[in-house]
Amino acid sequence: MADFTSDDERMLTTLLETILPPSTDGRLPGAGGAALVRHVASTIERMPMLRTVVEYGLSGIGERARQRNPVGWDALSAAERTAVVREFTAENEFFLPGFLFLVYTGYYVDPVVVRQFGFEPRPPHPAGYAMEAEELDALLAPVRRRGKMYREV
Amino acid sequence: MSEPTADVLIIGAGASGAALAWSLADTRMHIVCLEQGDWVDPAAMPGMSVGWEARQATDWNFSPNVRNRREDYPVNDQASPIAVSNFNAVGGSTILYAAHFPRFHPSDFRVRTLDGVADDWPIDYARLEPWYDVNARMMGVAGLAGDPAYPPKELPLPPVPLGKLGTTLAQGFNRLGWHWWPSDSAIATREHEGRAPCINAGTCLVGCAQGAKASTDITYWPVAIRGGVQLVTRCRVREITVGDDGMANGVVYYDADGVERRWKAEVVVVACNGVGTPRLLLNSRSKHFPDGLANRSGLVGKNLMFHPYAMVTGVFDEPLEGYKGPTGCCIMSQEFYDTDVRRGFVRGYSFEIVRSFPPVYAALWGMTTGRLPWGADHHRAYAELFDRTAGMVAITEDLPDPANSVTLDPDLVDTNGIPAPRINYTLSENSSRMLAHAVARGREVLEAAGARETIVDSPMRVAGWHLMGTARMGTDPRTSVVNPWGRCHDVRNLFIVDGSIFVTAAAVNPTNTIQALALHIADTMKRNLANLFDAD
């Protein structure tokens, strides 16, 4: 697990919440929970290229925040944070794909989140998913009516 | 320590090596297979954990350059719009493939005669038909008899379920009056030869922990090993050696500890597919073969064929339950399979319907296509995408072109220091026109099925699954590398049994044909054991 400083961890938490805030109806949580911070930390341990992305992002966004307010990121409102991230990502196009990979691979396995989309929070194996075999005769009738269509040699 | 000796030494334990080993086992010869990868433990497959989708992007990626495992060799595919996909393990790329399992058509073996392009094969559909049947039983192929796009064939298992997604798309094809049919799939839709039935987990492309998908580690290999074949894993062959008589006499390889070793053999069989095989032959230089083994024609590595893919994804208003079911197997359309010169290209393509994205991939796809914002609007946009997409790929017939090639990279090497392959490939004008046609027709059918929006990815970059043509088959040693039963013209105890011996690519997934060819070659070898090395 990557060893973030407490400042980094606090900023990462609020950055995640800026990227994915809670849904307006309250059904979906924001991405700033401890589990997602842990997911980011453990993933960048395994994928050093993403560590670079995260470290560069935290540093660059923090710097840009201080240009708005000398106290920095913590002092910004939610709208200001969004604006700072938009400015930063517009100038650093490589940041979002890597960072969002980290966010989405953690967020969309969160049991609270996947339940909202009708999923049980479990791996696909060994239970799988039930599917019924279809009655194909009626559906295929137009195709059968066309008759042989492969080319003779 | 004396050097071990085999009667037949097979290099590669994937689709073709496994089928050939199984077939030759009944000769009771001493058959050895060297495989650079290892057995895959189903319990360690990504589908057993909730984070499985992320692993598809990392250590279970299609690309060896991304996976970067010890057993993978790097591929320089920067000079190609299509990146090579493979997997190195017992089972080879069948571990990761979708198991879409169509046959070639009779016309696919006669493209010169019928359409005046490329070359005819020196064998025909009738020659392979009995081996397709054997392979259907051994791999356990599911499908429905009566497809008007094919000569009659019987398959041992009922077709995979279409689900709501497949049914919706089938109705779209019907509205246009176009052909479609349930896919031939190497997936056990009910218990088959000890394999458990498919549970529709949707994880086919990261390995099937259920064992329902037919990878050769669970189909051919257990039977071949019971028949006496010796399979040795984590052994990477560096070169095939030749004696003073110009015949192959064994291999030099690196074992699991990286120690260089030699294994002698009376017959050597190469089964490393369309990139691995030419790489090995080109790395096997000697005074007899200064340009690479069996390469007096200069055609080893030439005529690389992929299947250029276009993907068209439709976004629907209703949930399609598309995360359920075999990922790549649902229905196939061959409405545009055969040549119609009015379309502006020769030959044709198949459509294959694929399932929709599970939760993480839905988000990643939404990000890469620019349809999923971050911030406050994310949740609304995601809800409009997740489980509301249906994908279809067009798999187009690539024609052979000597300029499309596999060579050795001057700098890149694998973990044993063996030169890595380099791909030089340009999409042809014919393929580009075919892709454009397929994209337009794909949009039509998705809209006919009710899609409110379509998104195109063409040509797909990470789609170099099918690797063919780089040691082509023929009767003339000047224009081909192997004869009609896989024996190298230049080295009569060296055989090639994988996709590299294809003369043309057809417009369907090649694994079934690769294995039928391997079975045909093994059968011919067995019938000619007494005079295996004689002149044709």
C-alpha cells in the first residue's frame, strides 16, 4: 500500500469526491470513502505508472489551488475545486484517463454502488447468472425462408 | 547429463499443438511438448474476485506488452494499426479467446478461382470437414443446425442463450431481412465430457473458471497426457537446430530456471501461431538456412494477416441484461460475407454480436468514448449507459500482402535475451472500404433494433487476436513454406500446424480451422509414418 502523507490522503479524499460526488438523490455515495482511497493506494503500488499520475495530479492540482487561495485546496469550495480540476486536466490530458481508471475500478465494485444497479456484490464465479434458452423457431423463421445462401465452389 | 530425445517434439501447447499431440498419442511414439507458459489455475482466474474487470486491463490483458509476464515475449507492434493479442500458457490463447467457433466456408478455400484475388488453398473444405467434426466433439461446440450460410453440419451441444440483448439484435436483423444465426461456440451449454455447463458469468475473456469454455488445457491436453504425451512447461525454445544433412535435429531452449538446454528430436512440430512461429524460424539461423529455417522461399514472416475489426456499439433506452452470457458468443450474421463488387471491395465480412459491458468496463468505455463526464453529471450519464449498450463487431477478410510481415526487432528481446518480433502492417484499401461498409451496415442494424445512438471504433487497435499467413501452405516451394499437410518444403522433418500456414484468412474466427488443420496434418503424418520424409 502506498504511504500517503495525511495531507495527501485528505486531498485525495476530497479530489475523489470532486470527481464523483454523491448523486443528488442520495442513492449513490461519493467516491471519497476510505475504501476507494485504499484502492487507489494499493493499485498504484502494483502499477507504478499510475503512481506517477496520482503524485503528479495531487501536486499540480494542489499548486493550482494555491494560486486561487494561498491556504490551498482545503480552503476551496466544491465549485472552486471543480474549476481547478477542470483547468488542470485541460492542460494535462494524460491525467484523467489514468486517474479515472483508478476511480472507476474502485467505485464500481463498491457493494453500495453495484446494488443500486441491480447487482449482487459478488464475483461472477462461481454463481454466474441465470439465463433461459429462447424459443428460436419463430425468430429464425425469416432466415430459414431465404434458403441456402453459401457459395458453391 | 545426456540430452533427452523425443520422436516428435512439439513447440507450443495452444490450440494446434494440443490437437496434434492428442491425435499423435495413439501412435505410442515418444511425444514431447515444450510450452513457455504454465498451467493456469482456474481458482486464480480474475472472475473469482470482484475486481476482475481491472485485471482485464492489467495482468490479464490481451496484449503481452501490457501483461508483461515472465512467460510473455514482447511484440513491437508500433508500425501497425492493429496490436497483437495472445496468451502464453498451456492452452495458449484459448485461455482468453471468446470461443466463437465458426468454420470456414467452402468458398474460403477458393478465393483466386472465385474472385481473382490472393491464392486458392491446396486443400478444400471437404478435406477438413471430418476434422471439423472431430474437433466439435473434442472441444464441445454449441450451435444450431440448419444455418443457410453453411453446408449442413451437426454440433454436439445446443446453442448459447441469446438473452434479451441477442433477441433484440436478432429482431433488428429480421426487420432488415438480413441473415443471422446463433453463434457456433466452443462453450459447454450443458455438461460435456466432464466439463461443467456455462453459467453465463460473462468472464470468457479473462479465462473461464467454470471450465465451460473450451480451452485446450481442459479439452485435448488431459486426454493427450493420459495417452502418454509429455508436456513440459516453462520452457522457452530459442531455436530449432539442424544437422549437417539440413534436417531438424532438436531444439535449444531455456528451462524454468533460465538454464540453456537442448532436446533432440526426430520430428519437430512448430505450433506457435502466426507471430511466434515466424519469430522462431527466423531466430533459427544456420549455415544451411542463413535467412531463417525453412525460409528458402523468403516467405517466412511474410503475408501476415489479421482480421481488421470494426466495432459499432448501440445505446438503447431499455436495459438489455447484456452483462450475462458468453461475452463474445451470441449471434452471427453473414449477410455480407461473399463478394459483391457493387460494394466497392472484394470478399466480405461477418458481424458478431457481443454482450454489453459489466459495471467497471461500462464506465471505462464511457470515459474513452467521451460519453461519461466526471463531476456532478456523471451518475445521470452512467445510468443512461450501463446495461443499455449492445456491441457488434465486423470481422473483415484480410487479403495476403507480402509487405505485411513479422521480422525480428533489432533491439527488443524477451527475458531470455531472444530477439522479439516486430510487426509491419498496413491496412489495405480493400480492408478500409470493407470496414467503412460494415460500419454503415452495423449502424443500420442497431438502429433497426432500436438503438438511439451508435458509436464506432474502427479499425479496432487491440484486436490482433487472429494471426495468420506467415508460413503459408502450397504445393510450390517457391511460393509457399509448407506443403498441403504442413511439412516444410525445405526441411522434411519439420512441420507447422498453426495459423501461420493459412493461405487466406476468411472472415471468421480461425481457431476451429487451425485445429481442424492440425488434426488433418496429424492424420496425414500417421498415415505416412513409413515414408514421412520422402519427396511429395
